[in-house]
Amino acid sequence: MSKVIRLADRRRRGSPVYFTRTELNALLALYSRHVAKGEWRDYAIGHEPGMARFTVHRHTHERPAFTFVKLAPRSANAKPDFLLYDSDRKIRQSTSLLEVLSIFDKKVKLLST
């Protein structure tokens, strides 16, 4: 069954936001490292007007452990914003995806008392 949409409504929403190949490669590289460690098991990609989401899950039927969001640029010359959410809490925001992903590069140190 066909769905009729008004072109004026479609144009008003703006162009869709997608991850570029480079951004998706960086996200999937991080995802595969955590899958190899046994920490993450599933991911999902979603698109909504003005944003794209990449979510990672510890288990398939759970809420997302982390959500990476790419927001549409505010103006023609601006860069898109990238956000990182831990469940519902925003923990990082930047105009560079690599800067947002750098939070996962921190080494854990063992402290003895």
C-alpha cells in the first residue's frame, strides 16, 4: 500500500543525517574491540529527523549501554555535533567524533594500598 506525503512537509524536515564511512568505521572499530573483550554484544543504527544514532548493548534485549549521536549542523558552514550518552546521561559532546570516542582509550590503572 502506498503512502502519500506532501512535498512541502518533507522539505521542511531538512535533509537526513547519516554517519560517514569514516565515522562508521571508527564506531565499528570501537565496537569490535569491546565485542572481543566480551563487554558488548549488539549494536543498532537509527535515523530520525536531524540526527543519527549508533547504540551499543551489553545484551540484545537490554537498554543501550552507550549511545553515540550525530546532530545535524546548525548552519551551512558549521560542523555537526557528536554526543555520547551513558544510558540517559550525557557524558561527552564535541564537534569531533574521535574526541568523543577518546573516552574509551583511557587505560585502567591498578592502585594498591
